[in-house]
Amino acid sequence: MMRKEPPIFSRRIFWDVSFDTLDYDGKAGFIIERVFERGDVPDIRACRRYYGDEKIREVLTNAKWLSLKTIYLAAAILDNELTDYRCYNTAQLNPEHWNY
């Protein structure tokens, strides 16, 4: 079995963890969520090449929290609906208080 080369991401995305020891397969969910939240276009492209859209869709639609910006981006890239995202539906059930 041929081992895939790890993707090249901007170090700034993972500023709070040990970048050099990232477990790309064991921590795929954490990495995918972080790249889509904080990465730029080359980071997202590298993520898609390494993990594939099906794995990314599985991780992001089941994420407990993503920013609305990230949900819109993921829905556009993966060609699915906002309501497919668990965290989008949870946010709709728990609207924020009005700021007066």
C-alpha cells in the first residue's frame, strides 16, 4: 500500500498545536474543520486533494460547531444544502438574544 504525502498547510492554521507532529489520518476531523475555518484557498485545495470531498462532507456536516461563513463555503464547495449541516440546524434551534 502506497502512503500518501501529507498535505502542505499554512503553519498559522495550527498555531496552538505541534504542527510537526500532526496525525493527518488519526485527527482528520480536527484538521479538516480547522483548515476550513482558518485556511485560505491553497489550504482548502490541499485538504480536498488529501482527504477527498466525501470525507470532508462527512466531517463538516457532522461538526458540532462551524462559523456561518464556513458553512456557506462548505455548502458551495461540496454542493449541498445548509440544512445538511448539524451545526447549522442546531444554531437555528438556539437563536441568539436580541442586542438592544
